[in-house]
Amino acid sequence: MKLWGGRFQEDIDALVLQYTSSISFDARLAPYDVAGSIAHARMLAECGIISAAEGRQIIEGLESLASEIAAGDVTFRLDDEDIHMNIERLLTERIGPVAGKLHTGRSRNDQVALDMHLFARDAANDILDAVKELQGALFAKAEQNLDVIVPGFTHLQRAQPILFAHHLLAYVWMLDRDKARLVHLLQQIDRMPLGAGALAGTTFPIDRQMVASELAFSRLYENSLDAVSDRDYILELLFTTATIMTHLSRLSEELVLWSSEEFGWVELADRYATGSSMMPQKKNPDVPELIRGKSGRVIGHLMGLFTVVKGLPLAYNKDLQEDKEGAFDAVDTVIPALKLMAGTISTMEVRRQRLATAFARDFSNATDLADYLVRKGIPFREAHAIVGELVQLAISKGTNLTGLSLDTLQAKSSVIEEDVFTVLDPQVVVEARQSRGGTASSAVKLQLALAREACGIE
Ligand code: ARG
């Protein structure tokens, strides 16, 4: 007999049961469901809606059920549809009909809303920890490699040399915005929905504030329809995880490039790489590739839930059950991605010797030659054209700007003197960019200090 079976004369069709049931995925809400029920029962007793003895019986029953569930000693039944009815049934089996008093003044609609708030709060805190871990790994790698210069790109074409540390720190700042998004998300989650009933509130003299305090919420939903219909916080959880995955995906793409022989910037640790079943020489960056790949599903879950919610009338509709799998999967995808990325970054080796030769034949100092001409009084536009011609000339001679003789340079512009060669060295090029937020080592050291402070890095 269904818990709601009173008005039905026919048993539910097997396929309908399977289609509408959520126990296969909402079982993971069990600890939250029990915690919410304990707070609710305590409040019912406190308000005299059930007796103190009934309250105690229900709470003790729920507590021992929680340990059974945690120990894996309980099997949930498809027949009971979802986690809420499974737990009510299991409680009834243990303490008898008094269990039936637990659902007084409550509906599964506000119950599931509460469970999802509790889940989302834990998830946001776990993600926050994992983001901090990755920030720490990037920060440490930057600090250890302050003297390493790499080509910086635009359009994936060599642009200007930069410090490798500068490049890594860009991700530390991105992740810091992700942390701010998580903190904002936690504020949005911090509203307690229980007491909304099915949609309109309840006829019992409940104390919602008490339940909120018990479960560490600082605010209540002030509208019962909003309380059971709101999925904004799940959308925000998905947006935040999708943004983090997008950041990780960009970093993954860079790691795939950097670890290729064509770039040769880093070598991934053996334990963070995989081999090929056919080609004995291969060492593949599977972890970054999968992180890049899995970003798609998280972005998909965000779009999926937007589409579920956008046309729904108030208040609860069963469509809302579709909020769960995507949210769970997003959380289960982003946390290992963050941890694995932290491990990949902290164990990879920077190929310093290889990078030392990276500028032997490039033109990433061309802007600096133009800036040099500007300092000698030539308008920037004209300087740009002169250097462009010198680049063309060097390419035709199979060399770079420093490979051209002083005579050749002076033939294009008489203001060029012997000192030109000192400004074209990649090290000098990097050190010249001392503007706040620039790549000179003085600016990057300031940035490290600011990042340490802003991001709370130990
Ligand atoms: N399993 C449902 C969900 O996840 C719980 C709420 C069901 N409420 C109802 N009236 N059918 O949304």
C-alpha cells in the first residue's frame, strides 16, 4: 500500500512507478533528509503539536536509522518512490505508527527543498575547499619558477615574452572570482524553506525560526510558494560549477599544449599521465583532456535546468525532480577535477633548459624595438612600420631581429644605436614591463604578495 494510497483503487503501473520514482538518485540525500526530519520533530514537540515522548521516540528512531543508513545496512525500495517516503517507511518499521506523526505540517515539497538546500550548502563548501587547494598548487608552482620566461601568445601566435609565474597566477585570480561566486551562492542557499507545506503554509502552530536555527540557516523563505518553487540556488550552483569547469578546461587545453613536444614547456609526472596500448613512446595527458571534456556535461546541466524551470507555473511541479541528477553530477565532476588539476600542477616538471632556448628564433621582442624607436622620438605608428619591415627582412635572411647587423638596422632607421641589442634580450623585454599587473619580476612579486593576501594562501 502506498503512503498516499487512500484515494486509489488500482495499483500503480510498474512502468509509471519506475518512471516517476527518484530513489535511484535521491538516496544520497538520506543524511540531509534525516537531519531535516530531526529538526522538524524537535520543533513539533517543542510547539506541543506532538507530545515530548513522541518527539523523543521519533528522534531516537531517526538517529539510529541514520547510523544504519551510514553503515550501508538499509536497502531502499523502488516502491517507496523517493528518499522521503523510504525513510518514513523505514522509521515506521522501527518505531511503529508514531512515525506517522513526523509528517505533520510538512509536505515532500518543502521537505525536498530543505534537503537540496542542505546538500547544496555542503557541496558549495567542499568545492570551495577544492578551489583553495588548486590555488595553492598554482601559487606554489609560480613562486618556484619566478625566473622562467615563456612566450606569451595572442591568437596562439607568439606575442611577447612573459614570466611563466605570471601565466600561472592568471588562473589563481580566476579561481578567486570562483570563490567569490561560491560565497555568494552560500548566501543564496541560506534560506530555510520548511514550513511552506505543499505550497500554502500549514494550519499547525509551527516555529519555522526554530527549525532554521537548528539547521544553521540565518533566514527563512518569507513566501511559501517561493519556498517550494525556488531552484535559483541550484541554477547558481550549476553556473558556478560550469564557470569553474570552464576555467579548468582552459588550463587543461594549455597543459595539453605545454606537455606536447612541440611546446616542450612541462613534463607531467608519470603518475598523472597515461600510456598508449600500441605506441610504446606515448605519454598522454588524459587527465587534462578529460577535465576539458567533462566541462561539457556541467555546462549542459546548467542549460538543462534552465529549460526545466523556465515554463513552470507556481508552485511545485514534478518536473522539479529533474533538478537533482544534473546538480549531483556537476558536483561530482567539479570536485575531482579541481583535485586532479591541483595534483597535475604540483607534480609537473617545468622544462627549464628547453625553455631557455625558446627565444632563439622568434620575434616576440618586436614591440620592444618599436618602443625603443619611440623613445628616440619616432611616432609609434612609424616605428611599427619600420620594425615590420625589419621582421620581414630577418625572416628572408633566416634569422631574427638580434641576428641583423647594426648596419642593417641603421639602414632602416638612423636613430638606432649599439644599445639596441640590450633592449631586445627576452629577459630585458620581460623586466621592462613593470606596470602594475605587468610581467616584470618586480610586478609579479608584488602580485604574488597581493594574491597571497587576497586569496588567503598560506
Ligand atoms: N522526489 C520529489 C522531488 O524530487 C520529492 C517531492 C515530491 N512531491 C510530490 N508532491 N510528488 O521533487
